[in-house]
Amino acid sequence: MGTHQAIVFYLKSLTYNKSPLLWLPFLMGLSLSGHAVTIENLNSQLPDFSYAGYRNGSQTLEFATHQTLEVTEFGARANDGKDDTAAFHRALEAAQRINKPVLLQMPAGRFIISDILYLERDNLILRGAGKGATLLYFPRPMRTLADPPELNELREYLVEQNKRQRENDNNINLPYSQYSWSGGFIWTRIKGERVKPYLKKYDRPTTPIALPQQGKKGENSLIVDNAKQLQPGQVITINWYNKGGKSSALLETIYPGVNVSGSHHWNFPLRPLVSQSSRIRTVEGRKVVLNDVLLHDIQGHTTDITQKAFLHDIGIEEFSIEFPRSAYIAHHVEQGFNAIYLTRLFDGWIKNIDIINADSGVLTEEVANVTIQGITTRGNHKAHYTVAMGDTHNVLVEQLTVNNHALHPLSFNTFATKSVYSVAEILHAPVLDQHSGANHQNLFDNIRAHVTLDQDQIIQRRYPLFKGGGAGYWKPTHGADSSFWNIDVIFHNGLDSATPITLYGVNDGPNAHLIGVHGNTDIKVEYGPNANIQKQNATDNLAPSLYQYQLESRLAGESP
């Protein structure tokens, strides 16, 4: 990129409400002769994460709605101290009967909700009067509700596997809650669809609509055997299966050079080990062009193309969610104070939501092309997750502020791919978590983490910023190309020593990229195996956000 192009990007950034000051380090790194800058060399080593977000990051978070329904029209009354659940259910039922895009509007004030609000139709926006103006108060946890039928398989699995939280020092031996990583009071749902596979006896064969024959990782086109069932605008799912056991080519692709110990990688050969849901741009004979790019090569792997049921164009925005303060029992024994649960959503968003005292703020399962923007989590209750990414593809979480204690403040979970946390700040006990389960090609981007060291950490000069959660049957922690870009660690103590502080926590995730990890004191990064660690203790010549840089570059290249 030359000087002129960089200045164009700088000017364009103003239209994205980005501070021009953020781009100064990038502009200062340009050579006057227009030669390539450092960021180009670094960027060439990384996946293209720019396809994350609503409409692959190419459109603003809005669409035209043809009819507005006010929840007050159905009996909801703000600030009257009475339960508004029935009125909200009536409003959602009315929205379900309308064929045109609908805006369901909530005025300012406090509403009391005591049941799940299911969003079950396309082209629906649930909007409040603003974060802090409209408040949905949920006075009791999900464990007091009737069991959601979509979680039947999970409940059976937890019992069959005797999943229990055992902490001898705390006298805890309790069964896992179904709401530890699932469920939410605002829930996008296709009724009756399997939320997540757990038990093999419920697996059913799917009929492919095409078989890929050629295609390269990072390219947006593939050749199929027969395109008769494919058309522009269609959302398809490309699946890679491990039918080669413990030493398959697919495992080597995901985890190059690493011994894969987790048995779930080969015990379910009829389930995809990797999937990406993408929209077709064009079909020309047997050539299919996608709106995004392939996660992996087609050749050398067992693949097919299927079609899932998805909801489309759902927006959730501009209000606050609050739960009562409750006792923290134990990890995996959450009561179900979960705010939002996205399932089976392709193209949608959550925007400007304040979440208070949640067990989990936002949970996901089988979602793609979603933007989660401007979320704040806070309160006195210790949380499990804030905004978690499970089974996501091309999902963008940006401008997230974590102002509460959480076990997993940022977390890429099982089957997360090509997803991004960008411009986030963690104010308490920061952890950049990756739950094992074939998650790979994900990005932590422009993250600020505030650390207060305990006494042992001060003495040892070590802090576990990187974490590998999840069950052993899904190890390693992550696959290739997990990436960290411009991670700023602010230490609030332990600054009276010249010895660098080592950031550690993942020793089995291969081929990670850690570029621009730095702090307000010297740090060392301990990561492996085969980690690509560059610009340690430096941010010179880095664009603050890799995602934004890649997005601007791609959109500029796509312009007529």
C-alpha cells in the first residue's frame, strides 16, 4: 500500500465513526517513497478476517421495516411494577402474523418479564429507546421455567454423562446446569430444530444438495459436481468430515504438527468437524462463487454441501437487561440468568445493549454473519460468559466493555471459525479464552486488558492471559491460525521490577499468531507450539484494528 492509498483509508475511516487519531501510528509508519509498510508484511501471514459481521461487514446494521408495533399497544406498561410478559408475548405473536418486515418498538421505562421471548421470524427488529432508557427486568432465573424442548438432548446428555461440578475444597458436588452454556430470555429460535448435537442416537443423515470437487483455502469459488440445486442468494453450508480417524488429512490441516488427543475429533465421522455457512454470489455452470472465502481446501478432504434452516435479518438493539443480584454457586451450576441466546441466525445483529448481573450475557449456537456491537456487561454477580462465541462463523463482536468479573470474559468456543473480537476492554481478571473443539482461524483484535496481579503472580512475574478451557475429549485448545493483534495489557500493580511479566496459558494450540502484544511494562509471551510472535512490546506501524484494516482493504478492492 502506498502513501496515497493509506490516506484514502484514513479519510474513509471517518465515515465509520473511527477516531482519526487511531490511524496516526499507521500513517507515521509509511515511507515517503510509498514502499510497502510493515502492516502489509504482517497482514500477509494472517487469514482474512474481514468477512465477519452482518452481511459480511459490508452493510450498516439496519434494514427498512414496513410496519411498527408498539408493545404498549398490547398492554405493556412501563414503570407500573406489574409483570409485562403476557403483553410482550401478544406483541410477538402479532409480529409473527405479518408478512412484511416488522419493528417491535419498546418505549423508555422499566418492563418486567418472567418468561422467554422467542424471536422466530425473519425481518424483525426488537428495539428500545436506548441503552439505559428502556430496561427489561427479569426477576427470576430460567431454572424456574418449564424446560425448553430444544434443550431436551442437552439435559439427557448431562445426565447420561454424569456431568457434575466437583470441588472438594468447597464441598461442591453438583450436577451441571442446562443453562451453563445454553438458553436465554431473548432467544432466536426455529421451533423444533436441534440446537446442538450431543448424543449419537439422535444423529440423522443429511442429504447433500451438491458435492464440492475443487476449491482452495482463502478463495471465494469452488467447483461442484452438479449445481442444479444452487442459486444466487442461497445460503449453503459447506462441511468437512473426518472419516479418516486419528491420523486423517483433515486433522493435520486443522492442527498441523500436533498430536490430537481429543476423541470427539474421530468418534463422530458422520458429523461435520468443520462447517461454514455462506451465501452464494453467483453460479456459472458448475462454478459457485461465494460472498466469503473457503476455510480449507476442498481437495484431499471429505466434503459436501447441505442446506440448513436459518432465520435471517433479526436485529436486537437499544435497551438494557437487568437481573437481580444472586449468589454465585459454582462453575457450570448457573441458575439461568442468561440474557440473549442466538441460535440458527444468518445475518443479524445485537447493538447497544447493557447487561447487568447476568450469568451469561450473549450465548450463540449455529450462527453466521452476525454483528454484536456496543455491549456492556456489568454488575456484582460473577458471570460465566459475557459475550461467547460457540459454533459461529464470520461473527463480529466489537466495542465490548466487560465491567464485571467473568470466568470467560472473551471466549471462542467449540466450532467457532473466522470470528472476531475487535475493540474490547476487559476491566476485571482478563482472560482471552479458547475452548477446545475444533475452533480455529479466529481473531482477538485491539483488546485492552486490565490486570491486577495477586501476590504469587507478582513474585513469579507470570499472568495467565491466555486460557484453554473445555473438555479433554475436544483437545487441543485450538487449531491453526488463531490470531492476536494489538493486545494492550495494563498492569495496575507489580510495576516496581525490571523483570518482564510472562503472559502464558496455552501450550497445545498450534500455529497461533501473536502480533503487537504489549503493556505498560515489559512483557514476554509464552505460547506454543510454533507460535508466530512478532512486535512484542511494540505497536509501531500497526493499524490499531486488523479487522478494520482488512475490511477497508477488501471493500476498496471491491469498489467499481
